[in-house]
Amino acid sequence: MEPDPRPQLRARRTLAGVLAALFAAMLLYRVLHEGHLEQTALFYVGIPAVIAITVALTARARSTTGMVMASITVALALAGPLLGEGIVCLVMAAPLFYLVGAIVGLFIDSGRRGDGNGRMNLFLAPLLIAAMLEGTAASLPRDNEVTVTRATGTTDVERALAAEPRFGPVESWFLALGFPRPLRAEGTGLAVGDTRKIFFTPRRSLGIGAPLEPRSMTLRVSERSPGRVVFAVVADTTVARWMDLRRATFDWRGGELKLTLGYRRTFDPGWYFGPLQRYAVSEAAGYLARTFAP
């Protein structure tokens, strides 16, 4: 009795579907990269949607959602070495990729089962299109700032700010995921025009054989008044790929240090990256406040 060829045929179709989805995702990445759209929602929503739709059209798997999740996992595993991304980029993007893939996969599975939810698929396309257009046609507000307050106690904050800072260990679990850590700084003084250059841990790309990339940030005193100083960011190779950090305002009047970091969000969709960036900035502000008012 000859073996049933159907399982082998299904396995081949599944493999072909996964490969087709990965190829479509890579092609879309190249198109968006050449068009300088890799920081828009078209990238972070469009790529997982393309993977999901391609799997649904080619794999013919029993569970589209399961195959979509597997394909996205493979795509993320290949993204670091092939595209030269770092671990932070993958960690930040992965939940959004899985969310979009799961939504598309569940809608497709629901429609195939014919359980009465097939009409909901009519709403999927316009919702995805609307989500993908953020950053290309319109966007949520980009300029933001975060303020943290810390009691100064007996600390001479002005003297600490005027000297070269000494950075301690990073205690935040979120920042420890792979964000750059300050190592040392050069520069002193709080007069307008005085500068600081802060050196961070080098960027370690997941690309095969990729060299370490040095990272630093240069700040210049732009405003000065009693009990208050504003540092403007004039050069940044540290977080510039993820956000546009603009300024750091230190106000140590009234027995407490109030630190405000102003930044501009550069990634879309804002409903996803906005809260992530705000939390990261608040953790960074808390770290800096502890550095100058331990």
C-alpha cells in the first residue's frame, strides 16, 4: 500500500507559503527603505500584514494564525543578522508584529470557518490601511516632554551639574534590555556655551561580522538662571535612530531637583511607540536625577 502523499504535499505548500511570505516581507522592506519610510506605520504594520496575507494565500495551512506567528518568528530571527538591527529594535518591534499578524490571521481563520464572522473581514482592510498611513499622511503629536522630581537633601546639585558626572549602574529593567548605557563624560561648567560630551556603550548590531559602532551625545548649555540650567542636544549618535532628544532642563529650586527631558517621537504608529518612548524617557530621566541628586 502506497503512503498517502497528502501530508507531504501539505508540508511542501506550507514551506512554500512561509518562504513566499518572507520574500514578500523582504521586498517590502527594501521598497520602504529606499523610500525612507522605515520609521512609519507602513513599515511596522504593513510588513506583518503582508506576511499574514501571503501565508493565507499560499500556505493553505489548517490554522492561518499559527502559520503567521511562525513566519513572523522566523522573520524576526533573520532581521537582526540580515538587516543589521540590534536587540533593542527587535524587542520593541516584536509585540507590534505579532499583534498585527494575529489580528489578520484570526480574521482569515474566522472567515474560512464560516462561523458568521466573515463579514468582519470587510472592516479589516480599511482599518489596516488607516493604521498603515500614520506617518505618511498624518500622525499623532510628536513633540513630548517628561518631568521627574527628586528631593535633593544635602546634595549640592549645582556643583554636581558643573562637574563631570559619574554614572552609576542602570537599575531600570526596561533600560537594561539593551539601551545604551552612559560610561563617562567630558566637559565642565554651567555657563552658556559650556558643553558636555557623554560616551555610551557601543552599538552592537546583530549583523554577522558587524563591527561595534561608537555612540556619544554632545550637549551645550543654552540657558542659565539661578537654580536652573538648560542643556540643548547638539549631536547624538546614541538614540537618534529611535527618537530625537532635544533638551534637558534641570531646576533645583525649593529643595528638590526637577528634571525635564524634551524629545520628538520619530517612529510610527504613535499609539504604539508613543507610550514605549515616554516610558523609556521617564526611566532615563529618573536615572539622571539619581546621578545628580543621589
